[in-house]
Amino acid sequence: MQDRSERRQEVARGLTWLAGFAATALLVVPKGLSVFAALMCLATLLALPDALRDRRAVPRALYALLAVAVFVIAVAATSMWRGDARLAELDNPSRTLLLPWCAWLAWVTRVRLSGLWYGALVGLLVASAVSIAQSALGMDRAGSDANPIVFANAVLALSVVAVFCRPADERGRMRLLVLAAIVLANVAVTLSGSRGVLPGLGLVVLMWLVGTAPRRRWWRLGGAAVVVAALFVAMWTVPWLSTQFRLDQLHADVAGLSQGQVDKPISARIALLSVAWDAFREAPLTGTGIGGFAERIDDSRYCLGRERHFCGLQHAHNDIAQWGATMGLFGIAALAALYLVPLLIAARQIRQARLDRLDRLDRLDRLDRLDRLDRLDRPRGAPWTAGMLAATYLVSGLTQSMFSHALSTSAFVLLAGLLLGSGMVASRGSSETHSHS
């Protein structure tokens, strides 16, 4: 009986590993996440019987993630009910259940997250190949089967996993592999023409450069800042890059807003913020109802008696504005919980891992201890990856609605869940070590 249970757990662990690999490798492939869903369901069915018999204490962090998902769904459902919206409006909010589900599965199976990393490398290779192929076919902006913004969001998530979930190997070939992943991500984002993910991608590159050698952190921080500044200068001065990111139209775009022109990217975003603010002021506590923002756009002064591209937009291109306008202060609180709870859990796991490793260094001499501390302080591992994923989404959410798209929502909750669940395994091991010492 024991052997059968162990074999079942091994199969569940293997399926979870494959699910993580499929999630990142096939993220930009049409219907690619369906493979992840099938593998995850199989792994859950195999892991559940033994998990129910297991008397291990469930980590409080799992309950916190479950509370976040329930809170988000409850706020969205209440808004849907008040606004008489379609049941389909709960599609994206309900995906937050993947956050505690994936965390639980990673914790129960004790899966290694190498599958996520290998999959991210494959996913970036696929994304860059797709973007190059679509560009060669004459498409102005690459996007696979999604729109270019959603495609770029997926590439951003893959870059976070590829950089921060890497193995504990600091040899030259590993650095070259991570650098190649960053280059692939930049190629895909550039050919997508999406500007919204650039701050998030810049944050990924900056943290990687600074974290490769903490004892020379300030020198690397200065060098990284110079590199990032040079890239932004190149975007403004190189004609092809300026055209690809539509920076050459920036001045005319902003100037056109004063004349009522809202069909350009910058002017449209400013006008959307205006519509969202008006909607929030009308009902600051509960918002105007989920799914009703498109109607507010149609009824705005920008669309009365006119046919414009702007009038066909569905969301505010800003997470805070979107959730505030449609769900009010409760929506903003739900969005804050969706970002901050994973961030706080990741920060606690990072701190716990550092304290645990410091205890193990007490028996080493001073030079070995400094060398180990140097490696310890590098941003790498499941908690760091989860924290960086939340940070990059938060930054990118200032110029686009990350959770208004199914792919972006799914990528965040499933990746953050697997990463935080893996961190719970390490934290539990650390707690047991401290309790026995």
C-alpha cells in the first residue's frame, strides 16, 4: 500500500513538472494553456487522496492566497449582479482560483521548478520565432494569435521566469543562456511594438545586472542605468525603432488631444482615464458595474454622434482605473490584494530562506562565509521570481489592463501559484529545522 502511494505521488510530481513546462513553453501558442490544464487536473486527481490522509499542517500562506481569490471573485460577482452583466464577465476573475490551486499542488507534490525554467526558454524561443515570422510576412506588429499587447505581456512573464527561476549555477555559460533569453524577449517585444511592457522588461534587466555580483552592486547599478538609458535614447533616435514603438508620433498624439483627437495611443489612454474617473466619481464605493465600461465609453463626450476607433475600446488600459471605475473602492482593494499578498508572501519566503542559510554558514570560515553570502544575496529562486512577476505586472498595469485579458490573467495566477507553493515547501523545511534545533 505504501509503495502504491509513493508511486502515485511520483507520478503526480512528474505531471506537475510537465504542467509547469507546458504552461511556459506553450504560453504564446494558440490554446497552449489547455495542455497545462489537462496535466494539472490529472496531477490533482492523483495527489488529492494522499493529501487528504496527510496530517501535515497546511501553510497559512495557502489560506491567504485562497482568501485573495475568493475576495476578488466575490467583488466581481457582486458588481456583475448589481450591473446585470453577463455571466461571462466572471471569466477572468474566476481564474484567480488558479492561484491557491497551483500553490497547493506545488506544495503537496514538492515539485521542482526546473520545468518552469526550461519551458520559459522554449517559450521565448517560440515567441521570438513567431514574431520574426509574422514580421517577415508583413505584419506591422507581431502578436501570434492574440493582440500585440497581450503577446508582449506573455513574453514579459516568460522573461521573469527565465531570468530569476534559473538554476543555482553562476558559471559563464549560464550567464550567456540568461542573456540569450533576455535578447529573445527583447526581439519579441520590439517586433510586437508594445510600449507598455518596456518598464517591466527594463526592471527585469536591471535586477539581473545588479544581482549578478552583490558586492559590486553600486557599480553594476550605475552601469545598468547607463545601458537602460542608452536603449531608451536608441528608441528615440533610431528611425526604425522610433517608428516601431510609434514614438515618432508622440508629440502629434498629445497635441491632437486638445483638438478632440482620441484615436491615437497616448490621447486614447488619457481620454480613457477621464472616462474612468467620471465613472468612479459617480459610484466611488461600488463602481458602475463590471462589464459596463464599454458603455461608458460609448456614452462619453468623445463618442456622441461620432464613429471612432476609440469608441470600440473595452477597458481603461490601466488596472487601477479599470477596477476602480467598474468595481469602486472594493475593486481597488481586490486589485491591491491580488498584487500585495503574493508580494508579501514572497518577501517572507526570501527572508526565511536567507535566515535558514545563514544558520548553515556559522561553521564556515570567514572567506567561505563571504563567498556564500555573495551567492545568497543574488535574486534567484521561486520566491524572487514570484515577487518580480508581481512587480513587473504592477508596473505594466499603469499603462494597460493586465487583468482584462484571459492570457495575461492566467499567466500571472498560475505562475505565481506554482512559485509560491514551491517556496512554501522550502519555508516548511526551514521551520522544521529551526524547531528541532
